[in-house]
Amino acid sequence: MLKAKIFVQLKASVLDPQGKAVTNSLHHLGFQNVLETRISKYIEITFSSDDETEVRKQVEHICDSLLANPNTETYHYQFETVE
């Protein structure tokens, strides 16, 4: 079995109001050295297959069609073998 660990992030050019709110809160808590916070999504999907080529195709299709908005987000992933 393979587990895909998927990270979906806003493109650098896209404003992140949630991240800005977290940065402001951190400043209020005394963390003045925090310059910027960006909020991302982390998703794990476990597949019954061990065929990395096939699972890679499926992960890319899943990300392109559901998990990431190609206009505002990018994604990357890595695989882990599950016993």
C-alpha cells in the first residue's frame, strides 16, 4: 500500500487573509519577529496499490480535479509505503 502525503499551498502571488490574521495574532502574543504566515492544506490518502506510477497518476488527477484550485494554488506530494 502507498500513502500519498499531499501539500496544497496558495501561490506566492495570492493574498492569504487567514495567514495575515494569524501573523497579527502572533504579533499580539509577543512574537514580533514573525514576518509572514501562510496557511496551507495537508491531506493524506492511502491507496491499496503498490504501483507508484499508477498511484502518481491518480494523485495528480485527484489534486487537479478536486484538492487544488489551479488558478490560486500549487501542490506537491510524496509517497510513503504503508505496511
